[in-house]
Amino acid sequence: MHETRESLRLLLERGMFQEAKRTLELALEAVHTQASQRQVLELLELVPATV
């Protein structure tokens, strides 16, 4: 999860919102526990809704 969070931070800093959203969609598919899914969904809220 730390790796995903760091990748997301870099993508958002660079304004690469489409890539950030895709990274989180892939992470959501990869995680299996509810706690992990909740973490990914919380991160997804950081991506602007217009993406």
C-alpha cells in the first residue's frame, strides 16, 4: 500500500490525474480485504472528480 501511495503522490504532483485514477483502480482490483479496499477508496478521493 505504501508503494501505491507514493506512486499516487508523484502522479498527482505532476498533474497526471488519469494515470493516478488508473493506478488506484488497479490497486482496488488487487486488494482482497475490506480494510485495504477502504484505504484505496480513500486515496481515490484525492483524485479530482473531473478525471
